[in-house]
Amino acid sequence: MSLDDVVPSIIHLDENYCVIDKPPGIRMDGSFPITIEKLVAKWTNRGVKDIKWMHQLDFATSGILCIGLHRGAVAAV
């Protein structure tokens, strides 16, 4: 499986936030071939360093994630 095999699950996207439905079995970040961090960067055309976690879900857990797309977005919450 590659990043291209994961169907985008974006619920909301604007200049500040990306809200996704995280599938189970995908790590949030790290040196793995597929991570939520890499997927969101791809889906939003941003760099991995632009992704700012507002909260996280465990590897096996699915659910809604709200992700900041810059430091100011996360600080505003």
C-alpha cells in the first residue's frame, strides 16, 4: 500500500484547518511509509512541517481529527 492508495477522507478544509476521518491502522507521524501527517500534507498540498496536531488518535483508532495547517491556527483554539 502507498499514499496514493488511501482515499482522501476530508470532511472540511480551509486555510486554517483540515478535518478528516482517520482510518484505523495508520500512524499519526513518524518514519513509516504511510502516516496521517504525510496524507494530510499530500491532500492539502502543504509541507509535512506545516501540519500542526491539535489532538491525536492511536494507531488502531479511527475517528475525526482536526488538524491545524499553521501554528497560528492551533494557537487560536
